[in-house]
Amino acid sequence: MKLRALAERLQCRLEGDGDLDIVRMSAIDHAGPGDLTFVANPRYIAQLRSTGASAVIVAATLRRPPHLRADCALLRAADPYTAFAQAVRLFAQEAAPRKGIDRLTAVAKDASIGADVAIGPFVAIDSGASIGARTIVYPNVVIGRGARIGDDCVLHSQVAIREGVVIGHRVTIQNGAVVGSDGFGFATQPDGSHLKIPQQADVVIEDDVEIGANTTIDRPAVGETRIRAGTKIDNLVQIGHGVSVGRRVLLASQVGIAGSAVIDDDVVMGGQVGVGGHLRVGRRAVAAGKTVITKSVAPGTFLTGYPGIPNREWRKASVIFRRLPELKKRVEELERLVTQLATKRPRRRAASRRR
């Protein structure tokens, strides 16, 4: 693709030779002739000194680095990271599976299949299930009884959509994810045994959601588990029964959300964050990696640590934590000095009385 045409499609301001041929996106330290790379973080600007890329996406306000090759073109963007994402989409060459239903797939007679679908081999589609138009289902997917899947969805291999689950439009589910598995619900009996509570209520995944590989989203006994529109979920995330996840939420790998928690819109959680059951995390709250949330969180709060506390407080505390061995020695020395002073005072009083 000519760089001029690429700049127009990305809505970037071009500085340089618009007739350059761009063949792919590449990392800044691996780029060569014909490659387009990007710099969204100032810490990588110095790497432009050695990049072999033909063109670089940079911020609209960035001064041209003096060490950048004279023949390296710039695409100036209001948001370089968004421009990078759009460029990757342009150069992506995913082989779309052939439309139709593979002869090795089992489809119930009363299942509803939309137009222009692509369903691979060894897929099982149970009674009463429905699949929307242009949806792609890769091999070895299981779609349970009465499940409903919208238009333009992509279900990768080994995905399991349990009975009655509702999935909206343009949803992508990565390999091995399970939607609608049983919630962890047991009633402890007097003899110590655990009576299973049937988990038969609803799971709803709204439009434009992405669910990562080997993620599990549980169904509750009553009510519903719901993931709202635009939320993106990483690999190996556990969402418990009856959880409500808001719009545009970002959940990184190994996040665990216990039953009946409420995650409001635009929340961001780093890797391995844990959220206790029946808690509420307010809109636009952020939890850094490995944070454990043990009580409800106000909107806009930035939490870190275990238990999660405001990030600014945690940073101050972490400095003290590193100094604990030194502080312990100082306290012990002060205690020793105080003890010495306390034992000397009675002797001085006794001597003054004798005088």
C-alpha cells in the first residue's frame, strides 16, 4: 500500500515521500524497508535512532527527532496508539474459513442457522440453539440447548457455550473459553457435607465483547450473570455467578471476580486482581496488578496492594516497607536506651536523698 493512501485511511498528516510502498506493520527494533512502525510512549523515541522502518506513526505534536533518518517518513496522529491499532487491522491477513456447514458437524433439526455462516468440523449445535448471520464457528465448539448467538460473532476452537446462554452481536470468544458453566454454589450441611445448589439461571453477553482463552463465566442459581457491551476480557479470567460487569470494562489475565459482585462501567483491572463477593467497584475505578479488593470501591479510585488501598498511599507505604529491617533495628536500639535510662533514674534519686 502506498504511504499516501495509508495516511488518508488512518487520517494522519504525512511528512515525507507518499509514494513509499508499505507492506506490513513491525516493531520499532525489528523494522526494515517497507515497514511501518509507531511510537506512542516517549521512552521509545530514542530507538528511532536505529530503526530501519520506512515510516513511523508519531504524535501530532512531537518534534521531528534530530537523529531520525532523513528518508524516514512520519505519519502524525492525534492518538498514535489508535492509529497503530487501525494500521494493524489494515495489514492483518486472516484466512476466513469457507462459508457453510461442514459435513462433520452435528446440527439439531430445530436449530436456527443464519445466512453466510462458516461452521467448521466437529461442532455440536444442540436443540433450539440459534446462530446469527455471518458468524464463524471453528472446529470442536459446543453450543448448548437453547443458546442464542448473534450476528458477526467468532467462536474459536474448543469454546463451550452452555445451555440457554445469550450472546449478542460481534462477540469474539477465544479458544477454550466456557460461557455458562455452573457457579460455585453449595449449602453446607450439619454433617459437614456440601449440598449443590442447581445453577440454572441466565448468562447474557452483550454486543462487542471479547472473551479471552480459557476464561470462564459462570451462571447463577437465580438472577443472571451479565457482561455489558464493549467489555474486553483477557485470558484465564474467572467471573463468578451473578456478577454484573459494566460497559467498556477491561479485565487483564487471571482476574477473579467472586459471586454477585458489581463492576461498573469503564473499570480497569490489572493482572491477578481479586474482587470479593457482593462488592461494588465504582465507575472508572482502576486496580493495579495483584490488588485484592475486600470492600466496595468508590468511583474513580486507583487501588493497589493487599488489601487494596489508594495507590498514592500504597506508594508511600511501599517505601516504608523496604526500610522495615532498618527501622526495626533503630526501634530496638531506642528501646535499649530507654531501658538504660529507666534503670539509672532510681539510683540518682536514692543518692540525692542520702545527701
